[in-house]
Amino acid sequence: MKNICLPKKLASEELKAFGFIIPHSKKVFKGDKLFRKADSFKYLYCVRIGSFKTSVTSPEGTEQVTGFYMPGEVLGLCGVSSNSHYCDATAIEDAEVCVIPYKKFEEFCNKDSQ
């Protein structure tokens, strides 16, 4: 998990601190939603195993795929500015993600700039 979920170029002290931000991973089964449109934004998700698609659905029920995510890529950034997701994220196959609480991640990123 360390190779996919943690940045490789951090010093050992930083790596230790960053490790506390990622408390667990989550399994998502094929066809299940990782998050849905209008869910409140709390986490970023790093794909560890499997793949996901993001999509929006029109009022008429037509689904439009807006993206695909593979291992090492981050899902959930769409919620940063509005504090809610604008799309659904669905597992294309059985998958696993590293769950990154956004508030802790933001604090970690701002620590060096203060």
C-alpha cells in the first residue's frame, strides 16, 4: 500500500507524518459507488487496486462518463471547491482505495508553508 498511497520523495519524518493521514483502505465491489453526486466532500481517494469511472446522469436518465481512474490516480477532487461531489464514482471491477481525509491532507500540505 505504501508504494501507491504515499509519496515516494518524502523524507522519513515526513513519510511517517503523511502515513497518519491515511488511516485505512476501503474495498469497493464491481458496480458499487465510491461516492454519489451531491454527497458531501470529506475525502480524497487514491486508487490502489482496480479501476473506477465517474459519470453524471441527465434528468432524462442518460449517463455520461466523465473520467476513468486507474491505480495511483486520485478520485474526489471534484468536491474540493463546492464541498460536494458533482458526479458518481463507480467501481468498474472489484477495487480498493486509500482513504485520505481532506482536512488532514490540507493541514499536512500547509504545515511547511507556515
